[in-house]
Amino acid sequence: MRENVVDPAFLDKTIAFWQPRTTRTLTREDARQIIENATGFFRVLAEWDAKAKAARSSAPPTQGPTDG
């Protein structure tokens, strides 16, 4: 299995962004976990979006309101 390697500069930027939002001193390992969790969150959102789009495209067309 291939291990993901995160650029140290990106870890430092992640720490710089999140550090003001916590009282605990963040480490590069904390930053790696933050990145991993955010990536996983957006991956799940993308999967849900793809499933919703697939469901809409396979659903029978619905008739919209008619002008009358």
C-alpha cells in the first residue's frame, strides 16, 4: 500500500490556518490528520453528489407546472 506524503510546507500552512482556532499547540502530525479528515469529508460529499446526480438522471422525467 502506498503511503500518502504531504509536503511539509502544506503542513505548516495548515498549522498556521488552524492554530489560532485552538488553545493546544498543533504538530505536523495534527496537521496531517486535519488534512486527511478534510479530504475524507469532501470525498464523501463528492460521492453523495455523484449518487444524487445518478439517481436524478435515471429517474423518469417529471412534468412541471403548466401555464393555464
